[in-house]
Amino acid sequence: MPAASTFTEPAYHGRSLGDVLPAVATAIGIDVGFHDTSLILPPAQKYVVFLVDGLGYELVREHRVDAPYLHSLLIHGESPATAGVPSTTATSLTSLGTALTPGEHGLVGFTSRVPGTDRLLNALYWDKHVDPLEWQPNPTAFERLAGAGVHTTVVSKRQFVDSGLTVCGQRGAAYVGADRVGERIAGVVAASSVGPSVTYVYDGDLDWTGHRFGVDSPQWRAQLSAIDDSVEQLRETLTTDTRLVVIADHGMIDSPMTSRIDVDQFPELRDGVFLLGGEARFRHLYCSVGATDDVAAAWRSVLGDQALVLTRDEATERGWFGTVSDLVRPRLGDVVVAARDEFALMSSKDFPYEMTLIGLHGSLTAREMLIPILVD
């Protein structure tokens, strides 16, 4: 068994996704009461923030040939920042869009419990019975910037325009639907033509490719190359007084079949757990009344050093989710399980689709947590 990997702790209110828009606001010269951050970006009246889903810092660093433009920005640019916990898309996009920690905005994973029920909310596909304005009632960073007179725009695929995740993290910005690279570039150029402005752009194709084929696959490298070309093309199309910042929501690892277990094959891992949430690299365990300590002990016994098993209180004390509000606390697992190295916690019963994936993320390894901040 490989040595247990060291985790990368989230750098909230320093160099994390929730610090990007506060740093942009400072660079534009707008004060809307964001928290202080050590992240400093160059002054400009027009900012374009391009988020490439799944493009971790380590992946950019290792793929100079496939991504020469992005790699050139890495060499001369900012040191890495971090995702939040868990290192997953729904959590990260909402941290970026609200400038809040997961414990404040409440999108605490790919799936999490709807308090008072035995249902999970899938944050990417949402649930018609859950009002996103109630789930995430805090004003977004886009709302705050727009209220201060900043022209704010989101450029993303048309299918996401009214999604629960978009409402939670991006409300307040004008939405431009763009399904193709050409549409996206045109939308960004038009949105950033006035100042002060903040234009946010999202591309999810690299993450999709990594999940299905792995981050060491020809398909993934080809997709990275295509994204590198599109980002460089966007930079060449933007005016010279517009700053472009390329970031990611998390990295990704490949998890081989030999590094996985199916928790449903271990009855002791389901004992006292009435609801299994999260995802394969970071599980939320919702326990029967009085069963939390027994559940934590059972999972530690079976998993050993393949994962770190903490109670909700222990994880909160470590600052994994930032400050946790009373509204958000019951959405966190009574026990949380963070995978080490390439390990993954599958469930053939509850999450059969995850068993088909190769690339995974969600835990606190450097390959998942570190994200680039590339400024041109």
C-alpha cells in the first residue's frame, strides 16, 4: 500500500476560489464590502474570469506540450490557490460566485442531505422540491458587483441558464448562452467591451473527458490542447486593456479499479448509516441517532490509512468548510470520509454511475485541491 498522502488544506480568505472576485473587485477599484484577501491582481477596468472545469494546477504544470499557452502563464504567473472542501464542481463554482466558504453558502458537495428528510440533493441536477434561493440565500458576488455599477456577465452553455446551481452562485449577472467556442468568444468580447466589467466564462468539457477517459488518456490531452487554443484565441481577440484570468474549480486523479472498494460489500460500513452522500472521493455519512461514533469507528477500522474519517465536529474544527452556519450544518455528514492517494469509495447500490468513471476528484490531495491562477 502506498504511503498515506498529505492533504492540502483550503486557503480560505487567502488564496482560494472565494478570493478571486474580491481580488478582481479591488483591481477594478470597487469596494462592495468583500472580505480581505491576500490575493492581488493587476489593476484594470475590465476583467474576464475563465474557469476550466477540472484543470488542476498540477495538470497544467505537467502538460507543457499539450497546453503551451497556459503553461507559459503558469511559469511567470501567480502561485497556486486552492479549491474548497470538498474539491468538487458544485461547491467550487458557488464559492467563486458568492465569495463565501462552503460552510457559508451551503453547497457542500455533489450530493448532500436535504435536512429533515431522507433525500439527497444532487447539486448539479438539482431537485424541483428545493428552492435554490432558500438553499443559498446569501447575495452573490455578482449581485454585489452589479449593485455597485459593474457590468457583470456569465457566458456558459444554454442548458445551465436557470439551473439551481446557476441561481445559487451566479444570479445577478446577465446570462449569455454559448454552446460553441465561437459563440463563447463573441459573447465574452461583447460583454467586456464596456468598463467597469466582470465577465465570467465556464468550460466543462475537460472535466467531462477526464471523468470518462482519465487524465492520462489521449482523449484528455486532445481536449486540453483544444482548450489551450481557445483560451489563446480569446486572449488575442480581447482588447489590450482587458485582463484575462484563467482558473479551475479543482484538479483530478485517475483511480484504478485496484484502488477502489464497493462499500455495499461491507455490511459493517452501512451499519448505522441511513443515507450515503457526497461522491467517491469524499463521502458524507448521515447516521442514525446515536450511531455517529460507532460509524466513525467502523469506517476507520475497515479503511485504515486509505482515507481520513472524521466526525462533522472534527472536520469543522479543522476548518475544512470554513465558518459553518446553522443553516448549513445539518447538510454536512455526521461523519465525513476523505480518500487518500488514488483510493475511491464506490457504492454499487446508491451511485452505480460513479463506478464507470476513471477520473475522480473531491478529496484534499494536492492534485485535487491546487488550482491555477493564470493572468494575462
